Amino acid sequence: MTLQDQASQLSKPELIRLLSAIYGVADHIDDIIDRHLAIGRDEEPGANPVVRVLACQIEKFRDDDEFIDYRASTGFANRLESVLDDIDDLLGTDDPAAALELTEMFLTLPDTLFERVDDSDGSLGGVFQKAVKQWLLLAEGVRAANSEAESWVEKVLHYFHNNEYGVFDDIIAGSNTLLTDQEFQQLAWRFENEARQAVEASNTSRHNHSGATALHGLQSVAEALSDIHLYETSMLLRSPEPNTLQLDSLIRFALTIGELDRAEHWLEQPQWHNDPRRHRSLRNLWLQQKGQTDQLKRELLDAFQQRPDLHSLEASWRLASEQERRQLRQQVEEMAEPPDDVYDRVTMLITVNSLDKAAQLLVHYHNDLRFYHYTALQTWLRTFEANGNGLAMVVCYRALLSDLLDRGFSRAYHHGVRYFHRLLALDNEINDYHGLSDAQSYIRHLQSKHGRKWSFWKEADYPAKPEQP
């Protein structure tokens, strides 16, 4: 039975008792209750109690001066987001103009909040980017009902030019359903003129802020209109001889809007001689979008033969026939040892389904495993477990556990305890460690190095120090 089903069976007095018990437990819960209770509140004609409550709560965020550190920033962002969501949920359908006004009020908060919130994880910025999307949807509805309600171009430009924290970066590109094509063309003309004037007057030794802003605006209009020529203009005004990073963004945009001829033109530029790998990746996308699968397969296989690496192998493997896969598998298995990069070689062997060989190589060169990702090790673990490669699983679990303890990441100790007990279980199944230190030797190493991490050993229910003989 769902929460809604259970609540629907309660009488009104029982619901009142439930709310009374919850209210006062936490401020953010009180705020949610206040917003929903305001729906049925009777006030003077013309006044909407929901609007008043939401406005007061937004003001409370603005007026508060408490510093929020990185540990509390995600929870803070979640509380802020719940206000944003209720603006739309409680008002968006019945009173979109009021919802728009409150969203605009919400969008005045960045100047205050970014000064007192450590947004290292980007959660606060994500809330305001969501608010911009909400504003655009509400504005579109309000304009459809009353086209003269606002000067929409100037409203969009206001946000675009007051963008100290980057939350309005995409507001012009996202306005493609709010503004008309004619309004976008006027914006393009305006931004291009501003950009040309700024470029002509610029001192190349200093950052040209006005020029950069105008070029960003012109590029945003190009994205809104899916106009490759405007996009090219914005890039060439910025850099008459674009580098490969700039060409990368241009080509990807051209592919996104189906301008394959322009993508081909920019793929043929001489700058690519200095960045062949990026060029090959973009050319692969271009061939794929053109539907030239056979040509793409030939070029991928040739690239792998010339320079065998994980990137070219994964791309080749996806398109290869069974016979071609057998040839690729044999080539990967016969590659010279020791490998330049253990991580890449193990992943290559897993890619071609040579799992026993991957496990053997990982165990043999485990001390050379200098580069790995948490998600990669988890993927390897699932693969080796399904294939019954116990020693390779030991290497993965030890890498995960040692990394966690080395970083002292106490919030994840429960994961470390799981790794630890899995290693103990594997020890009961392994008779020969084939050159790896056995379980007791590894545990003594952990006790010696991390014996002071008492909370880990307590949760693991294992002595923090080696037992004395």
C-alpha cells in the first residue's frame, strides 16, 4: 500500500494530528507544509495566499547570511529546489503569470547565494539552471496568452547581460520557442555589429569582455535558429584561424543540425594535422551520420592496425563482423608485454571477451596498476565474478579498499567493510595466490598502515592491530 493510499484512509482529525506531530521537526519541512496549507486558506479578495507564502520563503533565502559549506550545500540546494518546484506545481497551471513573477523573484537569488554557499559540487548552479528553464516555459505560456505582456527580447537580454555566475549562459539558445525568428534575426544583427566594433577597437593584450559577450550572444542565436552560417560567423570573428578545439565545437554543432557538407568542409582544414586523434573521432561521427558504415569500419580497422589503443578498438569492435572480431581478439591477445598501461590493456582484453587473459594480466601486473576509475573497477569485478576469476577479483577489491583507506573517506567506510569481508570470503576459495600476497599478509599491511582508522575496523568487526603471537 502506497503512502497516498494509507493517508487517504485517515480521518481529518487523524491527518491534523499527523501534521501537528511533523510540524516543527525541521524548518524546510515546515516550509513545505506552509506552502500546501496555503492552498485552502481564505484571504481578502484578489490576494493569493500561496503566492504570499512562496514570496516570503524566497525572501528568507535572500535575507539569511549563514555560510553553507560544501558538506551542507547539496541539502541546501535540495531545499531551494523544492521551493522552485512548488512555484510551478502549485501555480503554473492555474496562475502562470504569478508563477512567472515568482520565478523571476527566485532568479534574483544568485547574487546573494553564491556569495555564501560553497557550490563545489555544482548543485546550487544546477538549481538555477533549472529555474531558467522553468522561466522560459512559463514565459512562453504567458506570451501565448498575452503577447504584449512584456518586452520579451529585452527581458531575455537583461538576464543575458547580468550573468556573473553563469546561470543564464543558455537563456538565448533556450528561447527558441519564446522569441520569434524575426526577433532572433534582430538579435543576430545587434550582436554581430557589437562584436565587430569590439574586435576593431580591441587591445589584443587584454580580455575583450564586450566582444566576448557579443560573440557568445551571436553563437547563442545561431544555436536557437540552428543556423550554421551564424555559428561560423561567431567563431571566425573570435578567431579567423580557429584551433582544433574551436573546430570541434563547430563540427559537432553542424552534425547536430544535419549540416554534413559544412562539417566536411571544416574537417578538411590543415589545423587537424596537429590533432589527428580528435580529427579521427569527429570524422567517424561524420561518416556514421552519413550512413557510410562500410567506409567507417575500414577506417576504424586501419586506425587500430596502425596504432592499437583502447579508443580505436572499442569503436572498431562495435562495427566488426564475427570474423573481424576473431582477428581483433587474436591481435589484442598477442600484443607485447609488459603493457604500457595496465588499465588500457585489461580493458582491451575485456572488450574482446578474452576474460581469462585479462585476469591473468591484471594479476601479473597488479603493482603497475597506477590509473583506474572506481566505476571501471566495479565493472571489472562484475565481469570477473561472472567468469569465475577469483584472483582478479582480489586485485580489484584490494585496489578499491586501499584507495578508500588511503583517502580516509570515512563516509564510504561501509563500502570498504563490504570489500574487506568479500576478500575474507574469497580467501576461503583460493588455494594459490600465484605471487600475490595472501589474505593475512594483506590484512597485516592494512593494520600497519591504517590501524588508527578505528571506525573502519570497528564496523568491520576486526582487530585494528595484528594479534600478538
